Amino acid sequence: MNVVAFDGTVVVLSEERWRHVVLRHPELKNRCDLVLDVVRRPDEAYVDMSEGVHVLRRLVGEVSDFFVIIFVRAGEKGYKNGLLH
């Protein structure tokens, strides 16, 4: 699965990485569209000292107030497929 991030960079979410996310966060099993949409259109975005990109979306009526996705850059070709949070 590919999506163009908020800054125009292509983000790749491989099937293997998605299985990893769902294994750690089973509540996201049917929320892949939300994950990709947050990468595409976050409310806020930050880059940390390790070059990890943090994208946040404020949620209404959810268990948590924020949905946070962290991924890492893969050099000039875009972001690496490592969605973590």
C-alpha cells in the first residue's frame, strides 16, 4: 500500500509491516484507511532528532484524543515502511 504523505513524499506500507502493526495493535485491524489518511492529512507533523516523522490526528469520540503514527525516512527515495507508535 502506498500513499502520498502530507509533504508529497511516497510512503510505503508493506503487507509485512501492516501485519506487524496489527499484531501489536489489534484495534487497528480494520483501520488501515485511517492510518493512511493520517499520513496523508495529519493535523500536526514533527521530525524528531532521529529523523523520525511523527504525524498526529485529533480524534473525536475515540478512546484516545490523538492518533499518532511514527515512520522513518529512507533517504532520497522517500520514507521507509516502518509505521510505529
